[in-house]
Amino acid sequence: MNMESEFKAKFGGIWNSLIILLVIIICLRFSSIELADEDLGTRLKCSLHLFLSCLGAGFVLGILRIFLSFSNDTYTRAPASANFTSGIRFGLVAGGMLILLVGMMQLENFLGPLQPIVDSLFGKLYAIFE
């Protein structure tokens, strides 16, 4: 497969589109709470930087997947385009999850009505390791 068809296969479909939309929403929510006293342009710029950093992490992970796949035998390794697009997808999801975790732990009312539940779970987790 060529790179275009790999991107359509990895990022097409409803579930992958929802995951990307969820990462964008997490970036927008983080920047809107973190920069609440700033104007809309600054908040959008911050969320764009967060999303582009997730995308950059995906590119780095995609390049690493290409380099690390060369150690496999020829008949067991996927083509370079498949490794690169799956690396980008994993990087986007991992970056979004990191932003979500930092937002839940550091920002007040990040998850809205679900925040007290998460705070009690984090409190129990802290109590285990104390």
C-alpha cells in the first residue's frame, strides 16, 4: 500500500475520527481552563500548539517504528508506510492521554461533573502509595 491509502486505512472510519476529535476537544478544554483570563485567540493558539505537539510526537514515534521494524525478518515486518501511520496514530493518542491526565490532576474542574469521582480515585491511589 502507498502512504495515502495507509492514512485512509488508519485514520479513516468513525472510531479513528472520534479519537482525533476527542484529542482536539481535550486540547481545547485544557487551554480554555489554563488560560481562562486570556482572550480567545491566545486560547486557540495554545490548543493548536498542544495538538501540534501531539502530532509531532506521532511523527517521532512513526519514524522510530520504521527504524525499529528493520530488525525484524523481511517476511514478518509491515511496510514502512504502515509502521509510520500507526506510529502517528499512537503518538496522537498518547499525547492526548498525557494532556488528559495532566488536566485531571492539575486543573480545577477539568472534567466537569465527573471531576469529584476522579479526585476521589486519585486520593485513594495516593493513599495506597503513602
